[in-house]
Amino acid sequence: MIKSMTGFGRGEFSDGSRTALAEMKSVNHRYCEISVKIPRKYAFAEERLKAVARETVHRGKVEINIIVDNVAGDDSRIKLNLSAAKQYYANLKELQESLELQGDIDLALLAGMPDVMRQLPDVEEEESLLKTLETALRAAAGQFDEMRRTEGGKLAEDILHRAGLLAGYTEEIETFAPDIIRGYAEKLRERIKDLLGGTAEIPEERIAVEAALFADKANITEEIVRLRSHLSQLESILSEKEKANGKKLDFLVQELNREANTIGSKANDIRVTGFVLEMKSEVEKIREQIQNIE
């Protein structure tokens, strides 16, 4: 099943004590990169949420945003870091004495120092909170994945259409292949006639040898066979019910481009060159579409 790397989903879940809202969105990326934006006091849930996301995502840059609304009160507690407060006080006192400053070091100043008062999640509520967050995220992931499947279907349809065009160009080129050899022999015969000015007999045996050598160099049978094989693999992957691999598709596109280039350089025929240019154009369009596939 083809999936796009871009998508968006939103999910919400309430357990009676709190309501969690999860949003999940992604853009193209070479690897799987997941980031979670969540209130600091719930940071302990980040890895669990990433694990949930990895059940759905295998490639792409994914951003998860979590909002928690505590309906039945707060699910955290404030803890005093007395050791930090004492160190702050001692350092402030030393600073005051060193600079001969006046004034008191009051409670409000110490309480406002970093990490003196820390907001921590209620340990007893931690597992319940994790389940709530995971449920909301799974709901978001469901929407997110459905959107990616829909977009992936459109990508597959477009790629298959272009693969059909490539197959047609391949047939046209194969039709012209025998004419290329005959055309070369005729051009060679005409060139010799011009050089000799019609005063000598044209060496047909020599022309046959040269034409045979050219035919060997210009033989594109292998390239045609490989092109058809790559197109068959491309269609097979796009038609699979299992998840398609964007990296494998990208490799096939590189091979299609390579075979088209080889045919163009070997055939040395204006008609074939025209079809090769059309092929390269379609291959590039397929490459662009595949960059969006997971």
C-alpha cells in the first residue's frame, strides 16, 4: 500500500480527570525523525509517544503536539529544592559582601530562582496519564495515516500512468531498431558512392561487415529487456497490498534513467532520440513523485 510522507491528524481523549489533544503532522524526509512538543511536566511521556508514532511512520519528519487540560484539578505537585535554595542564598550573600551592596535577600527572590521550585508529575497518576496521551495520539495517528493512504493512492495512480507511457515509448523504440541498422548500411553505401563518384564498384561485402559491426554496437535489446523488467517491478511494487518502499522505488527510477541514456547513446537515430527525451522527462516526473512516498 502506497503512503505519502505528508499528512495531518488530530485526536482527542478524556479520561474524566483530564482531556488530551494530540496533533500529528509530517513532511518529506530521508529518514524517520520524530519530535514531540509537550508541556515540560509531561516530558517523561515523550519516548512512549514516539514509540506509538513509529507504529505508523517509517520515513518522514514527524511533529507531534500534545495539549493537556486538567478538568478535575492538577496532576502535578510542587517540590522545593532546598539544597539549590541554600546555594543560591550563599552565593548571593557572598556577592553582596564582595560588592558591599545594601538590601535584603528576600524569599521572593530565592523562590524565583531556577529549579528552586519544581513542578513534577504526580507519580501515582503517571501511568493513567500515559494511557490518556497514547489514546489521543492513536486517534490522531489514525486520521494521519488515512490521509497519507489517500494521498499515496493518488501518487500511485500518477506513477502508473507515466509507467504506461514509458512502456509505449519502449515499444516504439523497439519497432525502429531494425530500421536503424538498415539505415546505417544505406547511408554508408551512399557515402562511398559519393566518395568514389560512381567510378568503381561498391564493395558490398565491406558494407555488410561495417553494418554488422555497427549493429553489434547499436544493439539495444538488453536495454529494452531491462527497461521492461524495471517497469514490471515498478508496477508490482505499486500494486502490492503491503507497504511500498520509497527507497526501492527510487532505485528503480535511477535504473530506468540509466537504460534510457544508454539507448540514446547507442541507437544514434533522431527518432529514437526523440522518444528517449520523452522517456527521460517522464522518468524525472516519476522521480519527483517518488520523493513523496514513505
